[in-house]
Amino acid sequence: MELVLTVTAVVLSLAAAGAIVRIARGPSLLDRVLAADVLLAILGAALCIDMAVNRHLNNLMLLVAVSVIGFIGSVTVARFVADRREQLNES
Amino acid sequence: MNPDASAVDTAVDVVSAVFMIVGAVMSLAAAIGLLRFPDLMSRMHAATKPQVLGLFLLLAAVGLQLRTWWVWPVLLVAWIFQLLTVPVSAHMVGRAGYRTKHLHRELLSTDELEAVVLKAAEAAREQDSDGGR
Amino acid sequence: MSRRRISLRQELPLLVWLVIVWGALWQDFTPGNLLFGALLAVAVARLFYLPPVELSGRFSVLRAIPFAVQFLGRVVAASFQVFYLAVAQGPRVTNAVVAVPLRSHSDLMVTATGHVISLIPGSLVVEVDRSTSTLYIHGLNVRNADDVRKLRKEVRDTEAGLIRVMGTKEELEALNLEAAT
């Protein structure tokens, strides 16, 4: 279990670093939103691994809350971006 | 402890360990896709989809490790919840990306939506000018 | 917007789903808790009345299980395919937006097909035309007309599978007729 924990920690850290690079570089707002979503998903994966290794369920509702926040966040920003664009076209 | 039960225990441990590692690698796949793909739409394929499998594997690992039956429905609800939300947010971001011209046309081999969108925009403009008169 | 009552039989799957969520949130599946959950589910469905989801009232478990297994298999295969594409092809990947007309015109069917297609890596619904029930799908790594045809066939096959699981009788008959010819 120790070995699994180390391997997954390294893999997830690399993944998080990749997502953060995309947030910093992302040419557009939507790219950044997408990368932030991925970062949240990586956080969720880390919560899952914690539950599996330490055999408890305390994080489950936190996991659901994290995915809800990711969902609401990306939908809101996507709507906002689309709306702003349409108004620009009209004016 | 009899040897039979401990053998099963080890097998469950190994399976859940494999699930956890593959699940974590799926997150890495998302990050690699984010960095390597050229435009928003293909990045989205890499970003949202491997997470579905990744979370499934990780939740299965949690279920295997806890070894009680009543966690399975709970985990299933958490997973179905993700199944319901992921396509919606991907569709919203994708639609906004398409509308705001965030994709590179030269990377598309076929685009059967472009003509439809242009026609709709034309119709909307005509309606607007009719209303303005 | 007619406010006609839908039969309990049509509402039942949704009520069962609400009870399961209730049990999962309490992490408690004792009969007493489930009974209270069922009462709450009926109360919620009566008080917060939404436009009914028009289920066809037909659900074939026999077809649903192979469909779910096949779905999982495709998700696994396609996830690794996307991983491979990200590593091997990266910036040189070619995509396409493909229009796929669906057979069914019910909202539920179009939504379900779009969900399943979006969940399978490599394809994504960009736009839906509700009046003609056409899905516009963005496919990863679609290079030529052959790949476009393959993607379109995949979507139509997914819809056929969903119709077999929970389509109306009319849709099923049309599907059988199409398969026979």
C-alpha cells in the first residue's frame, strides 16, 4: 500500500503540475476554465485514494461537492463567454 | 486467520492497487492531453473523458478496500452523478468554444455545422433588419 | 404546457432513484429510513411539479445489462486511445464536426444518446438541432471521409442500442424494419 501511495502521489503531482501550466499559459479563458476543471478532478482523485488507503468514507460528500463546484463553475463561465460574444456581435 | 481468507485479502489488495494506479494515470492522461493538443476542442476530449474511467476505477478501489456492502450504492450514486454532469459541462464549454471561434479550422477535416450556423446567422440578421424597419 | 397527470408506473423509476439517493446520502439502508425516503420522494414529486420526463414505460433489463457492459468496454478502450493520441500525435491531430441525424424524435432519447456519446472519449456533442433531432458531433482524430462514416455509424448504433433498452414500441418496430431490409 505504501508503494501504491507513493506512485499515485507522484503521478497526481505531475498531472496537477501539467494542469497548472495550462492555467498559466492557456491562450483563452475557456482553456483556463477547462484546466481548472481538470485540477479539481485531480483533487477528487487524491481524495479517493486517501479514502481507499486509509479505509474511511469521510471524504465522499466532499468529493461530490467538488464535482458539483466544477460543474457549476464551468457551465457558468461557458454561458457568460457565449453571451458576451453575442452582445459584441450585435453592437 | 486461515490461509484462504488472507489469500483473498491479498488478491483484493492487488486488484485495488492496480485500479488506483490506473485511475491516477488517467488523471495524468488528462494533463498530457491538456498540454499537447493544439486547440480547445481536442483538449476537451482529453480533459473530461479519461476522468470518467479514472473516477470509476478509484471508487471501485475504495469499495474493495472498505469491504462492506452498503458503500457500493453510495459510490454508485457518486459515479452516476459524475456521469450526468460531465457531458453537460463539456457540451456547454464546447458550444461556447465553437461559437467564439476558438477552434482552428485548418485542423478540421470536415465541418458540417459551419454552413448551418452561417445560415442561422443570416436568417437572424434578416429578421433583425426587418424588425428595425 | 398541459398539466396532465402521469401514471405512477411512469413515475416509478424516478421515485426509486430519489429513494436510492436518499439512502446513499444517509449511508443507511435500513427499511425504516428507506420508507421515510419513499414518503419524502412522493411528497417532493407532488409539491415541486416539473414537466414530466416522458418515459416510454418500457425498460428491458435483458438488453440494458449487455448495453452497460458494452458501454464500459468502449469507455475503457477509448480512454486509452485518447491517451495514446495525446502522447503519440499531440499537436498534429485532425478533427471533424459531423452532423448525425437520429431516428428518434423524443427529447429523452436525443438527450440519452448525446450523453452516452459525450461520455465515450473521442466524440463530443457540440450542438443539437431539436426540430430535426440532429446531433453535431466533434470527433477526435477524424482524418477522412471513411472515419466520418465510422463515427456516424457508431452514433447510430448507440442510438439503436438505447432504443432497444428503453425506446417506445413504435421506435422499436421501425428499428426492426430497418434491420430487416
